[in-house]
Amino acid sequence: MSMEALASLPSPEELWTRLFKDLCERIGPCFVRSETRAGVQAYLRGLLSPAERKNGWQLAEEAGLSTPYAMQYLLNRAVWESDELRDLLQAYVREMLAGPDGMLVIDETGFLKKGTKSVGVQRQYSGTAGRIENCQIGVFLTYASQGDHTLVDRELYLPTSWTQDPDRCRAAHVPEEVVFATKPELAARIAVADLGCRTHGFVGDGRYGLWKPSSSAGRAGIPQAGLCIGGHLSGAGGGAERTQAGGSSRR
């Protein structure tokens, strides 16, 4: 839908509804079954709702369901093309959010877990918890511009306790071609994402900001994307240092 047509809608509620409908139509082909498409729409509405917590029960209640089973099925067993969905998200960002001040931001987050079956779970440091916990770690790429930001890519960290245990990986349906990669290597993999728009730079915390251009596979793609290599932001109130493609640093 064109921006001119959107501007003609009489109220913010109608604008939101139309944009949400257009987005659901855009991503619909990623979900073969109609039940899955409907579940995804309900799930997204729940995430965008004012519900205090976004767990299975709360999202089910927001969708008018009496149990969380449909939401759990959607997240645990339903099949869809996740990389295709990511590509559509990046195209949406390019069309709707991209601006001349856009930046790419790398960060990680932890997902606390109770058991040992979730892929990549082990006792490890979680910045989310601020301590060592039984958790999964994900590395995420965010596109940010003035007033807008959204996640655009992700990689799940698999520690050696997983990659060196083929039987465990096989039981969890981890593809055989997956091998161990450090978190900075995972970040390098997604930092070369082609959003189709020029970005002003790349930033991350100390773990991700101290890379050298030759240190990771895939690095060659980053300069062509118009990025500063290994943008390093120091602590609050400190200066920001960025390592350029040639290896020099500036503040």
C-alpha cells in the first residue's frame, strides 16, 4: 500500500489495522497451512498488545483462547520457512524504516531454561540475568534509525558441549553441517546482511567491537555494505571508538 493511500486513512486505528493486514499478507506465503497463518497473526497481535507478560498463557488469553496449547504448538512444532521470513522482514525494514542515519547494532541476550533439551542450553553467563545460569544465548542484529528500531537477523550460539556431542545434536534436530562458532563469528555472519540500503555504521559492545577485519570468515562482505568494522562503544559516559575497514581507530 502506498504512503499516499496510508495518509488518507482517517484515524490511527485504521492506519494500524491496515498496516498490520498488509504485513500479514506479505509474510503469509512463509506459512503453508492456513491454521499456522492464523496462529501467527494472533501471536503477533499478542506481542503488540499491552499484555504485561508475553508468555503462552497471556498470549492465548489475548487471542481469546482458553488454553495455551495453540500458541505452544505454533512455537514448538509448526513448520515454516524462517529464513524466508527473515528476508521478508529485511525487505519491510528497507521499505518502511530505512533512513540516512541507519545503524546496525550487534548484541546478545540469554534465555533462561530449566532443562537440558533446548538447543544450545548449558550453564553459561547471561547478561539478561547478570550471572551464570542455565540458558541459551542468541546473537542478534538490529537496524536502528532515528525514532525506529527492529531486529533483522539472529543466530543461536551452540557451545562445544553441544557441537562435540553428535548424538545430542541429532536428538535435538540440529543440522549435521552446523559446527562450533564463537559469538563474534556468529555476529560476523549476520553483520553482512544485505538490507538493500546503506547504513551509517556498525556498533556493538566490547565483545563484538574488538574484531579485526581478517579475524572472521565473511568479513570481506562488510566494507561493501558501507559499515565501520567492529564499532566499539565504551561504557556509559565514555567515548566511542570505531575500528575502520583499514584497521585504524578513531574516537
